[in-house]
Amino acid sequence: MRKLFLPIVTAAAVVGGLTAAVPAATASPTAPAVEAPDQSAFQKVTLNDRPGEPISLAVLPDGRVLHTARDGRVLIHDPKTGLNPLAAQVPVYLHDEEGLQGVAIDPNFSKNRWVYLYYSPLEGDTPEDDPLTPDVNEGDAPFDATPEQVEAFKGEMRLSRFKLKGNTLDLATEQMIIEVPVDRGICCHVGGQIDFDSQGNLYLTTGDDSNPFESDGYVPLDDREGRHPAFDARRTSANTNDLRGKLLRITVGRDGGYTIPEGNLFAEGTEGTRPEIYAMGLRNPFRFAVNKQTDEVYMADYSPDASQPDPERGPAGHGRWMVIDEPANYGWPFCVDPDMPYIDYDFGTEESGEPFDCAAPVNDSRYNTGLTELPPVKKSEIVYGYGESAEFPELGTGGIGPMAGPAYDYNERTRSKIKWPEYYDGAALFYEWTRDYVGAVRTGADGEVTSIEEAASAAVTVDGPMDMEFGPDGALYVLEYGTGYFAELPEAQLARIDYTRGNRTPEPKVSADKVEGQTPLTVKFSSEGTTDADGDRLRYRWDFDADGKVDSTRPNPTFTYEEDGSYEATLRVIDRTGRSAAASVQVIVGNEAPVVRFVTPTTGDTFAFGDVVRYELEITDDQPVDCSRVIVSYILGHDDHGHPLTAARGCSGTISTPLDTGHSGEANLRGVFQATYTDAPGEGLPARSGVAEVVLEPSNG
């Protein structure tokens, strides 16, 4: 399987009560009318190589790029300076996958400056782990729970909008749009993305908020009395009266809130339904995009991780990509597709029943609060598994992590020198997070997929593509996660993929002989390694304190910091055509980063899934160490990705390693323990974090 390869530039360039369905829009063209482009003309330009744990992005009309990190940071890339200042720090609840998720801008952003965020608010009294009780984790919801225990962990994901003022997102301007109830303290699938159609309606995806790890890799249907409801996905995705596991479609009100547009799946007032639902039966619809020319919704979703089908349980893992042009039920957790049902399974007796009826699914879960008889399951345009697909061999083999990207709208009037060629006009991008693949999908008049092809040449790479969007310049902006576990990984970045015409963008490199210390701190900066593919003579512009002013034009200057603080020392290089790019190095003055080390366990140690593992950390810092600020996470490592299952607090204690039956017996399983400590310096000093990670080998994997 070829990856999408692009030449990397470490830089930031400047340049039941069913209503009538919405009529289907015109489908994308079946084939381009122009020749295939010169693949060697694609170039990748890095805009921010320290994006935190990257989640979502939105490109502004003026070329700035908002991008979110799960810990609540909203960063904004400014192409005029190459800087990536912090636009906002949103207070978020962090447990398992919760945090800051989607970001989008209003269709009338140029006039109203509204930015939309989907996040887990840090409000209420959700239980958290107490570091003074190392043998108990109060932040984990119990798997076997009383109604009172379940109620204690009730929370919500919130969609709100905020005003962007300059490069600052003003949190005081928040207008709440909608809240989606969730069960906290237990994993998984709470992410969401935001987009708009041509009529201004807002679309929001929501995950099924269900734990997939106790179902042997098949569907979670466990509604036994006394069992936590999160083990039954029928309570959410298959529940017509619940907002989770859905594609929601609403119209935002003038002062926040929302109304319901015509044409959703259920008419307003239909008993046992929520009128916000446009599509249901989704498990983890992490990425989607609305084609503004047709109002088709391109959606990706995927099933549990069973490596093989089981006649007693159902099919193996599958990814799917669909074109949603009318309200529909996509079947989870009853069916992958109309001809691919799961098997009804009783978790109490451990006996299998009959395959579910995909033409007339019935939700008989004790936790179902909606209709019992559900709409028929609609077919997806692309369905594929771990092995080679007979229908779509272009997707190759490997993991399953489908992502639905935007359709390209070629604008012949723009003079952009980096816009993608007309060849891709009307094609929708499909990208695979686990396979590092980006493809262009074309569909025919009947909505069927007519072709899938790699979207750029074999000379360009992406690593864990997390989100992507075409900008007003016609270039593709990509947020890459990297390879690893719930942290800012070395490969993580915000990048832009250009189709170059003539000269290429220069490739700046920066380094410093010191990146932290006490005042006065004298730092020697270097541009060694900076290149230009065309051999142009370059001009150098250094900004040592991120104030937007040029402090030096030398290739390798020296600067002395006289005040404590956090500084982004940025080099911008400009070629003879005016193409420019920037790279930066962070310098911290007055507060050194803490050093975190696991005393026990250590990498290579063994454990058994289900064990309670005792840990001890050693932390050194130039500030007093506060052990209540330590978070230790247990992550199930599987191949090159991970699933966060629990977290504890304190410099020492215990952490459980719950047995994941869905991955049991698979190869390449690891137990990953990740410790993060963030200090609390005095006023005017930036907080610093230290991270340590150990990887344990399971004895019963």
C-alpha cells in the first residue's frame, strides 16, 4: 500500500414519524474533463510543528488557520508572520477521549466573526481521582453500577460559538447552541465535527458514547440489569430519542440556541424522537464534510475491531464511507450494511440469537427511550475491511480508520499559485488515518463510486491525517496526528499541500543552543539546513519575541532575553518571487521544564490485562512539586495507535488495566503508561509540563 508522499517543508507559507426526504442534489462528475496533473508539482509546507494533540482545523477567509488541541487550546496560524499564537485556552473535562473537539467558522464569518467549538465543559461535580487515595480511582465510572453511580457521572458535550477578535477567541462572548448528554468516566466515542450547508444549516456529528472493549470485538449490546448502560450502543445510536451516534442538522438562532429545519429524519412533535436527527445508526462518525455545491454530506464511520467474522457474533471490523443526500438510518449497532447484519447476543446467558433484520431493525434494549421499530438500514457507498477489498482494491490493506474529507471546488478566477488543479474539481477526498492514505473519490449520477485514486504523487507523506480542509487559496490544509498515543507527537503538525506553478516555497530550519534558562538568557540561533529547491537567494527575517516585528536579518543571530516568559523565536525566509515560509523554536525564560521519570514500572516489564499496577514517579523541577497535578493514563496500545481506558492522579499509586476483550488474542498489544506533570509557577511565568512514558508487555494478550 503506497502512502501519500509529499516533499516536506518545515515552514509556514505566507502566500415512524418519517418526513419527506430532502431532494438529492446533483452528483459529482464521473470523470474529469482535463488531464491528470503533474504529481511532482505537489509540495507540503509545514505551518505549525507543535500543535499539541491535534484534533480539528478551520481555515479563515483571510488565510489564517484555527486548529484545536484536545487539552483545550485553540491555536491560530497567521500566514503574515508565520506565528501560531494561542487564541484561547478553553477549560475542558479530560478523561478518556473527552476534551476540545471540533472547530468551524460561521458561513458569514467575514461579517459576524463567529467561531464554533464542540467541547466537554469543565463544569459540575463529575467525580475525579483523589491522589490521597492511591488504591481507589474515583474518576472512573464503575462497570457494574447502581443508578445513583451512573447518575453521578452524567455530563455533556457542548456546542457553542465565540467571537474572534484579532488573533484572540473571546471566551466571554460564548453563546451556547446545543448540549449533547454523555456518560463520563468511561470510554469512548464522544468526538464531534461541525460543518454548514449552502443554506446555512449547521451539521454536527456525535459518537455513540459506548464502551467497545467488553464485547470481543463485536457489537456492545449488554443491557443486563446492574451493568453500566455504556456497554449498550442501542441506548444511543439506535435510540431515536437520543442525540448520540447521529448526524444532527439544526439552524442556529440569532442569539444562540437553534431551530429545526424542514426535512430531518423525524418531524417535530413525533413521540419518542428527536427532530435534530438527520442521520442515525452511526458509531464513531469522526469526520465528515458537506459539499457546498450539492449539499451532499460525505461521512466516514467504522465498526469494532474483530479481526475475523464469527457466525455466532457477526462480521469482522469494517470501515465505511457514505454520501448522505437524504435522512437515513445507517444501522449501527444492528448492521454494517443492509446485507451485513450482526447477531443478537445475550451477554447474560452468552448465547447467540438470530441475525438482526436490517430491513426492519427492532430496538428492544431496556435503555431505549425512543421508537422500537426503526427505519431500514441504508447502504454505504464504500465498505472495506482489513484485507484487500474486491470492490475497492485501491484502498489496500491494513488498519481501519476512515475519514471523510471535503470536495474540491476549483475556482478558475482565483490567481492563487498554489491552488489544486482543475483535475480534482468535484472529487471528494477520502483519507485513512491508520494507512496514511489520501484518495480522491468520484461518484456517478446514481451515487455509486466510479473511481478512487491517490490524490497526489508517491513523493509526499502524511502521518496520521486527522483533519483536512481546502482553503480560499485552493490549497489543502491538513492536520496530522503522528504515530503514538494521546500526546503531542514528533510527527504532529499543521501543514498545507500546494500544487506549485513555477517556483517552490523555501524550506526554513531553525535551532538554538539554549531553549530554557534564567534571565538574562543569551541564545545563539541558527538557520543551518534552510534550503530552496530553486536555488534562489533568500532573505532572513527573525522575530525573537513574537511581537510581529523584525529583530534581525542575519542568518545566524544572537539575542538576549531580559524578562521571564515564553517566546516563539520565528525565522521567516523569503525567496526572489516573494514566496515565504517560517519555522520557529520555543524559548522559555524563568521556568525550566520538569523532568518526569517512572521509578516503577519500567519499559519492558510484563503485566497481565486485568491487573492493578502500582506506579511510582520521580519528578524534579525548579518549582515546588505538587503531586496533585500529576496525571497517569493507562492506554491500550495496538499497533501504532492507542485507546485510553483510565487515568489516575498522584506521584504514586495504582492504576487498573482493564481487560479489553475486543483486542484479546491480537498481536502487537501493549500496555502504555503515560505520566504528565504540569507545574504551577509564579505570576508572569508560563506553566511547563514534563511527560514520561513506559510500555509494558502483556503476559495474557
